[in-house]
Amino acid sequence: MGTEQIVIIGAGLAAVSAIEALRDEGYAGRLTLVGKEPELPYERPQLSKDFLSGAKEFKLSHDQAWFEEKDVTVLTGTTATALDLDGAKVALSSGDELPFDQVLLATGAEPKRPPIPGVETAMTLRTVEDARRLKEAVEPGTRVVMIGGGWIGLEVAASVTALGGEAVVLEAAAQPLLNVLGPALAEYVATLHARNGVEIHTEATVEAIEPGVVRTSTGEISADVVLVAVGAAPTTGLAEDAGLEVDGGIVVDERLRSSDPRVFAAGDVALAKHTVLGPLRVEHWDNAIRQGRLAARSMLGKDGAYDWQPYFFTDQFEFSMEYVGHSSPDDEVVLRGATASDEFIAYWRRGATVTAGMNVGIWDVNDRLRELVGTEIEPDQLTDLSG
């Protein structure tokens, strides 16, 4: 059954999930995966967490035998240079062309590089090669300055500390993660990092990166290594050049279909129509898995829609948590349990509606939190889920 050839461009977790679902759902046609990195697909969370900290070895999602078993042609170290919709073919950096009946764009995102003098000398973290270079650069006492106090910057700070380095975080806002967590929880995370030796500078604007120093609005910060971690931009160039609709991501419907019905998008690059939340682009591991599966089902004409709540997790020192939902900076935050114990539940509310929940140091409760998201519930009914 199925089409003659499906081409998947991008070799991350969304792509692997789509491959698995396509074969599980009975697709027997040709399947080609195009990935620009030399490695087979792998999961990115390890790059700022376990692999970078030295806790675990680098791990691929699957070995070569798995792709052979799934009868997938894997083109690593290969870039898709053009998507020809009229000719129904993909041009490759090798000079070859791939005909297609359907295409999945899972091209991910690229680290942003702000227009700072000297920014070209700083590192970014997106690929395993980036992580290897950063890991090799950190020895006991190495001073690593993170520009950006978001999830990646803070996770790297924790990993650098585990390697014996000195971690410094520069954050433009009043607190790291302020817009994500709200003042109380942002303060909790900042205090946790400070307690573990991380140096945090807030309301600091970076003016220049120079050898051995980062110049900021609040003074000069000495640095052996500088990492820029100010977010990522979706890799939409291929889609734009092909004439697909793009608006801060490849615009797709609730079934992940683009403005061309033969082309789908999933993962970090997709601005997808959530059935409840509207247009949403999510850069997290769980979303890549789920959207890969949904894209596969949609390509085969099977049921499914983008209707799940976003989920992510992080590990930073004693701060180990899971978060589900989609809150806004002005949502009310309700805490249950003691932050001092590093074991508590946080809820976000907009009016009477729970918009998100986070379990910190408490496990096997995230499914219950997921059930509460989107429901109307009074504050006195929000518990620490211990019962």
C-alpha cells in the first residue's frame, strides 16, 4: 500500500518517530531519510544534560541495523538544497535528486546568534559535535560564560559545574526563566544555581565578546569559553524557497499538512494548529515524538490531530522536574509543597482554568497533572497530589 516514495528531510527525533509509525501503520513504499549531520539520528536532550556532564556516553536513537530492518535509505552528511514542488523532487548536496510523492520536513532549528561584536568566536549547542567541543574545552577551573539564562543555558551551567568548571550565566531579564516560571519559581531556580556555585548576572546586556572577556552593561566578565544560548530559530529556508507558507515556522494544520498537501512538517520547525491552543511551535523532545507519529498517520490518510498538551523535563542539580501545559507570563502561579525541600507541585491558572502544571522531585504524577490542564478548578482543590 501507500505511495511510491516518502522523503523525510531532517534526521532528528521527529523523523525517527515518523519512520517507526509509517512502517508500523503498514506503509510498504520506499522511504528515504536525509540528514545533514554525519551521525545517525539521536536525541538532543543528552547534549546539555547527561552526555555533556559526563554522566553517560553519547547514544544514537537506533543503530544502522534498525534502519536496515525498517528498509530505510539513510543519507547522512547530506543536505537537501531545494524542494521542487512542481517537479516533485528534492535536490541534494551530493548532486542527486530524489523523486517524492510526499515529503516530511523535520529540519529542526538553529541556535540564534545575536548581533554582538565577536559573537562568531562563541560556541553554540545544537549538535553532538558542538557538545563534544564544549566538553573537551572544560577542565577543572575553566570559566564558562553562558549568554542566556533559559533552559539550555541553565542545563549547561549545571553540567559545566559537574565537570569541575566555573559556570557564569548572563541573563537580560530580572531573573532566569522569569517569563516561563514567574517570579517565585524563577527565584527558586536562581537560588538553587547560586547554592551550587553558579555565578548569575541578571539585567545584563552583552555588548561585546573579546578574548578572555565578555563586556556587558554591568561590567566585564572574565571568560575562558563563551556559549551563546539565547534560543533557536526554525530552519525554514527550504520551505520558504519552495513557496510554502512560513510564519515563524512552517505553517501546518492540525494534521501537520502544509500549504502543499503533499508536504508535512513536524518537530521544532512546525508552526502547527493545536486544536485548543491555536498556532503553536514547540521545541521539546516529547512533541517531536508525537508529531512524528501524527505526520506518519496523516500521510497515510489515517485519523489523528494535534491535540495533546506540551510536555518537557529538565535536570539541574536538585531541580528535577516535568512540566505539562502551556502557561503565559501573566498567569497566576499556585504552589503546593515546600520549594525548600525541592519537592513540590506548581500550577498555573488563567482565571479558573489550569493552564499548566509542574512536578518537582515528585514522580508518577504527571499524568494526573495532564488531566487537570484545561479544566476549571478552585485553588483550594489544587493539592500536592500526595493523596
